[in-house]
Amino acid sequence: MFRNTSCAQPRQEGNVKWIKPAEGRFKCNIDASFSQLSNRVGIEVCIRDDTDTFVLAKNEWFTPVCEVHVGEALGLLSAL
């Protein structure tokens, strides 16, 4: 569903375990999708609390399509 992608870290294969944030904190996963055909960037955000309970999700579209690191930064800005 939502995937946390980062330019700084290679994608891990196999079993990846969700690591909860500190008590009283939230974890935000951000993903960006890029469509050259529609000239748009899709931003997806999912926020969960320290018990892995869903808190909020949203998606937005931006134009024009951009580079991956810019799309990911737009996702972070959208989450804030």
C-alpha cells in the first residue's frame, strides 16, 4: 500500500519489520509516483502512532512532473 522510499538508503529485500516510534510520537511514510504521460506527480502520505494505529492518510497531485528527489521533498512538505 504505502512504501517509504529514500534516495539515501537502498531498498531492503525480504522481511522488513515496522519499527515503532517513541511513545507519544508518530511515524509518517511518504511515497511519490511519477507519470510522464499525464505530466503529474502523485504524493501519498500515511501516518501511524506508536501502537501502529492508523491516524491519517492523504494524497495529492502536482504538476509538472519533476525529479524523484523533488517529488519526495514535496511529499515531506505535504505531510508537514
